[in-house]
Amino acid sequence: MKELEKGLLRILPPARVKTRLIDRYAYASDASHFFLLPKAVVQPESIEEIKNCLHFPKSIIYRLRSGAGGTSLSGQGVTDGILVDLSNYWRKVVAENNGNSVRVEPAVIGSYVNHALKPYGRKIGPDPASITAAMMGGILSNNASGMCCGVVQNYITR
Ligand SMILES: Cc1cc2nc3c(=O)[nH]c(=O)nc-3n(C[C@H](O)[C@H](O)[C@H](O)COP(=O)(O)OP(=O)(O)OC[C@H]3O[C@@H](n4cnc5c(N)ncnc54)[C@H](O)[C@@H]3O)c2cc1C
């Protein structure tokens, strides 16, 4: 564990490497009935830092999680490896092309994207019932759908 912590601290500052038991427990569950205690929770804030986290160490199972989302029902949001939490720094949303497209970072909550698109009379295709908590990283990775989006409206260009 000490080795793991030392290695992570070479990549990220101490404030963004969480190895205390209380912090690991705080991130140990999603909305499923599974419970996995991560070895560490890390919070990268740049693409370079994310790349470094994913390259280190190869034997450890890591899992990206947009953050407070964690609404997955089948244990997708938990890991006993390294949990890469993106919730604090990845919340940008920019409507483009007169609202016909939107560029989002992974920790933007789905309903917030719809809020940003409202002036253009547009919304994103996926409409999971958890849209006020689920984040774009989780919505895309899970290919989340909803009662209204069917197949056609669920199309998203990544
Ligand atoms: C009350 C309730 C209602 C729900 N209703 C629906 C519904 O109608 N339709 C539906 O499809 N689902 C539904 N779900 C399931 C779940 O909410 C969705 O799948 C949602 O999209 C998950 O988003 P999240 O941000 O919570 O992701 P998380 O649970 O945090 O993560 C989901 C998966 O995505 C991965 N992931 C997250 N962020 C990233 C990233 N940045 N890069 C790479 N991988 C990433 C995680 O590793 C994990 O495997 C519901 C859940 C609840 C609790």
C-alpha cells in the first residue's frame, strides 16, 4: 500500500491522492448492492494527469468515475483498485453550432447540459431517470437510455 501511495504521489499532489480509510469508504459504493473498497482515490485535473493515472500501475484495476454520479445499478462505478474521480474539475459545457451540438466534460450532470441547451430548444438524446444525478461520463460509458429516447435519440457522437 505504501508503494502504491508513493507511486501515485509522484503523479499527483497529496491533496488529490486519497488513501485514508475514511476517504476510501466514502467512495466505496455506487447505487448497486456491491461494495468494493478502492485502494486509493485519485483526482486528476488535466489530461496529462489522467494519462499518467491510467498507465500506473499496470497490475492494478482502475476505474474512472465521473464522481458524485455513482448511480450505476450493477456495480460499474466501484472498484477495489484505483478509483479515478473526475467530479471536481471536469464540468465544462459549451453549446455549439446554434445548439445543434454540445461539447461536455465528463462530470457535467445530464440535466445541466439540457439546461444549457434550453435557449436553443434542444436537449440531449439520452434521458435516464437519473439524469439529475448522472454525469455525462457515466451516461456515455453506460450508454444510458430512458423511457423517451428509444434508439434514434440515443445517438451521441463521442
Ligand atoms: C433511480 C435511478 C434511475 C435510473 N434510471 C436509468 C434509466 O432510466 N436509464 C438508464 O440507462 N440508466 C438508469 N439508471 C442507471 C444509471 O443512473 C445510468 O446508467 C447513469 O448514466 C450512470 O451515470 P453516473 O454518472 O452515475 O455513472 P457512474 O455510476 O459513476 O459510472 C457508470 C460507468 O461509467 C464509467 N464512467 C464514468 N465516468 C467515466 C469517464 N469519465 N470515463 C470513462 N468511464 C466512465 C464508470 O467506470 C462506470 O463503469 C438509473 C439509476 C438510478 C439510481
